[in-house]
Amino acid sequence: MKNTLRQLAFAGAACLIAAGADAQQAVSLSGARVGGPDVAALARFYEQAFGLVEVNRVNLPGGQIEIMLNFGANAQAAKANPAAQIVIMHRADSLNDPVPHLLLNVASLKTTGEAITGAGGKIGKPINFGRITLGIATDPAGNQMELIQQP
């Protein structure tokens, strides 16, 4: 399992680098979606662990909600941020597929790892690929994140 995650992490980093070089101007990432049984609690995790801010909340039929998050010093700045958003949705079952995950650039894997564990998530040992260091983490609902620390 560890070797599979390492291979996935390396492949993800390679794809990210290649995609950046060949990206088409007409296509951009709108957001990434993760889910869990308690949408509000999961949104709080991402706010605490990564400093994301709620930019929108959609009330869905059946009493469910979706919460959109983005980076910014406050709600107004986060709403004005043109970057892709993280969308938190309801998911009742456990996540058994290790392939889908968020890719996040971080300045310090150590500091981010401490924030993740402090907010209720988990992080594995760092994986070094030359000058890039990767970390595989999970949020409290089991969604995986690949953390990329570049020099």
C-alpha cells in the first residue's frame, strides 16, 4: 500500500508539472470536491488546517448543504480570489478509493502537517523526490491530500 501511494504521489507530481507546461488557456480548474458525513465539520477542518475561507453555501433538497472554500485573508478576499475552490459535499459512505485526492502546494510540509493533525487529520512520513518533498494526508472524513513542497 505504501509503495502504491508513493507511486501515485510521484505520478501526480509529474502530471502536475507536465500539465502546467502544456495547459490550454481555454481550460482551467474550477474546483475540487471532497465529501464527508458532516459537511460543516469538514469545512471547519479545511479552514483550520489550510486557512481557507467560506465563499458560498448552497442549501440542497433534503436538508443537505455544499460549502465552497477558497484562500483569502477574509471572506471578501476569498470571494474575489479567481483560484479554484474546494467544494465540500455530503458523502455518507467511507472513501475506499485512494486515487482521487486534492493536490495542494505548501510552503512547509512540517508546518502544514502540524496544522492538519491539530485540526483532526492525519499525515504520513514525507516522501522525497529529488528537490520536491511530498506528503500524503487525510482529512477527518478520509479524503486524501497530496501536499507538494517545492524548494
